[in-house]
Amino acid sequence: MKRITLFRALTLAALAAPLALPSVAHAKPAVEVAFVLDTTGSMSGLLEGAKRKIWSIATAIVDSNPDADIRMGLVSYRDIGDDYVTRSVDLTADIQDLYARLLELQARGGGDWPESVNEALDVAVNKLKWTSGTDTRRIVFLVGDAPPHMDYAQDTKYPTTLAVARQKDIIVNAVQAGSAEDTARVWHDIAEGGRGRYIPIPQDGGQVVIIETPYDEDIIILQKEINGTVIPYGPAPLQKRTENKMRQLSEVAAAAPAAASDMASYLNKRAPASSEAVTGGGDLVGDVAAGRQKLDQVKDADLPDAFRALPAEQRAARLEQQIGKRQALNAKLATLVKQRDAYLRNHRDKQPKQASSFDREVEATLKTQLKR
């Protein structure tokens, strides 16, 4: 009798208790974009334009998907017999590192007409680390002026690669520089098989419109002040890389103020709450503000010398001071970025209609393909 009573009591208690459901972690949506660039000699004009506009393209992604994790990758290609056949930068959230790698590229080589397009597409689709899942947009832009070598026995031919791209839900767009008919035929085929767009542009990439605004100088000044709040941490190579990124803005600002403003705009829009100053981590202020790190969990050996010399309580106070200063600076920067955006929109609306160009076509394509 006691056993039955106890069983009933346990059963009733179980029924009365709230149902414990497993917690489901909702991953952020992701946008992944890879550029597959022909870097032979005939592509020099387009390549230089891409270097100047990569930050505005990244910002266009943020504007379309402000809550998404953004990763970008790069595959550069030439041909057998050149310095390299393909080189790649895997999909990464560290856009500053990708930008630095893009700046290193030079357009050289390319003796015969066809290039190693097949191998480059294979690397992009099958070797880059694409994120799985339905809440990810995966987009490739193949950019070149010459058709693929179809006579290389070792290559995986593009129709096979495009079949894999469809399985992985990767959209492949084909951007043709110039007007070669043999390239156009293949590029149309690639765009159709990749469920993307065929995009013809001038050989030199078209006129890349650089609009300098009255806000650029103040934006650059504010970004330099934000960079002054960075506390590099981690292993010595990571600290060095973070310091190099902070210097990058000064170098870009001296050479191209509009590009520096684009970079600052991207950083501000990307993480206004966490006050991100560099991409790819390595900044104690940004990581603690975003909740990715705790000061008391960082090894002394991973702190910069000046910060490590402080007593524990002074470290905490110094960190809080830098977080507060950065958040205040970012609030000012956000206002300037909005004013700059409005200026750019107004200026573009007043301009005569421009011919196709690499940056405008890529941004327009992203705006369409990133709609959810």
C-alpha cells in the first residue's frame, strides 16, 4: 500500500512540474561571399578597382543583413606556367586580413588566352570552408576575361563543380571583363548552371566612382581615436597582427580617404554594441565588451607589457575606461556614418547614369540575392 501511494505521489509531482524542454540555441544568420579573381596581366585595371571598393562592397552586405555573421573569401587564379595557378584566402570574418591579402595581389602573367578557371572554381566550391545550414547565404563571384582550359586532364570541369555548388546551395555569378565571345559563351553557361547572374563589364572594370564627402576627415579622426583604445592581447604574433591592423587605417587614409571612410563605416555598422575596432579578434576591449572574453581569464603572458605591469584592480579600471571611451566615440561615429550615407545617396541620385562597373554590379547583385 505504501508503495502504491509513493508511486502516485511521484507521478503527480512529475505531472505538476513544468515540462523541461531542451534549450535551442538560435544561430545567427550568415552571409558568405567568395570572389574568384583572374589576376593575369589583362586584369590590372579591374583588380585595382576591386582593391578600392572592397570595403564598400562589405558595407553593402551589412546594410542588407545587419544582424548576420559576415564572412568573405578570395581565390586568385592564373594558369599553369605562371607564378601560381590558384591562391586562396578562406572564408573569414576578418575582413581586414582579407583586405591586406587583396592589396598584395598584382596582375601579371597569362601567356596564352585560356586560364585555369576550372581549378579556381573547384577551389572556391570544394576547398573553401562554407558553413552548412539553411540560414546561410552562400555566393560566389567569378571575375575574369578569358575562358577556361578544357584540355587539362587533371581539372574538375566547371559543369561538375556547378553541380556540387547547387547541392551546397552556393550561387555562382559570372562577371565577364571585356567582350570576348568565347568567354561570354562559357560565362553564360556558368551563370545558368550556378543559378546566378551573367554580368558583363568593361575590360578595366568600368569607372569606379569614388565619392569623397565632407564627413570623411572627421570619420578618419574618430576611427584613429577608437584605434587608440585598442588593447592587443593573446600570443605575440596575434598582438603584432592587431597592431598592424591599427596602422592600416592611417596608411589607407593617406592614400584613399574615401576607402578609409568605407572601412570605418563597416566597422561601426558591423558591431556598434560591442564597439569592435578591428576584425578577427585580438583586441581585449572589443572582446570583453562583446562578452567573448573575461579579463580574469586572460593569462598574464597574453597581455601587452604596459597592461601586464598594472595591478589587477588597475587593469580592470583601465579596461572599463577604454570600453566607455570607445562606446562614446562609436556613438559619435555612428552619427557621422549616417550623415555620410545620406550624402552618398544624394550624390549618386544626382549623377548621370553610369555604365556597368565591377563595384556597382556586385553591390546590386548582392542586394537582390541577399533578400530573405
